[in-house]
Amino acid sequence: MRFLPDKFTTMLVASMLLASLLPVQGAFADWFALATKIAVGLLFFLHGARLSRQAVFAGFIHWKLHLSVLCATFVLFPLLGLLAGWTVPGLAQSTFYTGILYLCVLPSTVQSSIAFTSIAGGNVSAAVVSASASNIFGMFLTPLLVGLLFAVKGSGGGISLDALQSILLQLLAPFVLGQIVQPWIGGILRRHNKLTGLVDRGSILMVVYLAFSESVVSGLWHMVSWHDLAMMIAMSIALLIVVLCVTWYGSRWLGFDHADRITILFCGSKKSLASGAPMASAIFAGANVGSIVLPLMLFHQIQLIACAMIARKLAQHETVATKISAAAE
């Protein structure tokens, strides 16, 4: 029962199925796209309004830990994505390789990184700052890295001026506005997590439904094979295993204590669906967004299952160590 999909994952799958059977089309698709953009703007406004200034400035105190997390998120992952394209036969020619590369340049999750760090007995305050900083920097770094990686892989892609304008107006401007009004409404929003959670999940479901509707109309499922799905799942598992090993053992080599290693492990190994799905609709406007988001959705569920198992194991070890220490005293 522990490994059954959660309600939100079930709703994501339902959105994909609904889009496959009843894709939004025609004039209604234009109105739905506008509503989705408004929902995404509201999402980033709430993210900006919830994040306290103290959390932003606190990041400078433990800068080595936060730099390690950012390097894992925005350096290690992209390098692994490129390496996979060069070494795994047929991957670079796959329809979904763009989605895998996009997955590799996304920021970390916030809620689950903090939750797993807390369960495992890690440095929770550092996790709050690292995960939040990852998402703030991600609004700048993700579009930049998309352009760089697509240039390296030779697709001739990159970020167009229209995409850049969409990112600034739809994502960054609402976030900055949220930060401006944060002193007045931040406390209220932090006390009413259900409101922000509803907008968070609702906007993602709208993005996924719209993206897959457009992709289904364009013939997405005619391009997908069982081999493609197996390749995406295998790549997700392989990426996660490598990053988990590097963050855990690398942080020990760098001299971090146990609590900080847990924070680096969970904050450095995750990718955010909450940020990734809305940003994809802005960065890849006019492209087959469904095929780009699909690898991220698979990775999202795999990382939750794996990290839940690891967090419970670390928590059990912490409990045993505490009991042994208490007995010794």
C-alpha cells in the first residue's frame, strides 16, 4: 500500500487519459490556454508571496551546502543528460530526449525535499533555504541551460525572444510582485497552505491537460512505443541512482556532517514538476509540450517512491543510533 500512487499522481494520469480521449480543441482551446496562463501566473505570485525575505537572506549563512545542492541540480544533472545522449544507443534520436534534457535542467522540489529531510533527521532549515533558492535561480538558469544544452546536442534550438518574454511576464513578474507584497500577505498564505496547494496542483493539472491535448491532436500516441516508455523509465531510474550516490558520498568527501548530507541528498536529487510543467508551456510554446513533460512526470513519481524508502531507512538508523547512544550514557 505504501507504494501505490498518491492522489495527485492519480489525477495527473487521469488528466492524460482525459486529454487522450477528449482533447481540448478549437476556440475553447484558446480560452483554456489563456486560463492556464493566468493560473500559472497566480501560482508563481503565490510562491513569491509565501517565501519570506529571511529565508532568502539565510541562504548566505550555509553557502557551501547550498552551493553543493545547486551544483548537483544545475551542473551534475545536465552533464549526465548530455552524457546519456552521447553513450546510450538511440536515445539522442528518441522523441523524448528533449524531455529528458529538460528534466535535467529543472530546479529541485520544495515540499517533498523538506518533508523527506525532516523524516530522515536532516538539517530542515537548510533544506528550506536550498529548495527555495533552487527554484528562484531556476527561473533564470533553466531557460539559459535549455538554450545551452540544445546548442551542445546540435538541435539548433534555444530560447526565442517570444519564449523569453513569456517567461518574464508569466513567471518572473508574478514572482517579483509576490515578493513585493510578501510583508503584508506572506504570513496569511503560510497559515493557509490549502489555498496555495489548490492553486499549485490545479495549475499543474491544467498545464498537463492542455499540453497533452495539443500533443494528442498532433499525434503524440502514434509516436510512442513501449520501447520509448521503457527507455524513459530506465533513464529516470539511472539518473536518480547516479545523483543519489554522488550527493550522498560526495557530501561525505566534502566534509559535511550527517544532517547536512541528508539535506544535500534530498534537495540535490529531485526535480520539480510544480515548476517544470508551467515553465515548459512558456519555454516550448508551439512545440509538442506533452512529449517534453512526460519524462518529468515519470521521474517525479520514481523520485517520490525512491526517496520515501530512503528517508524511512535513514530515520530507522537514526532511531537505532539514538537508542544506542542513550544506553551508553
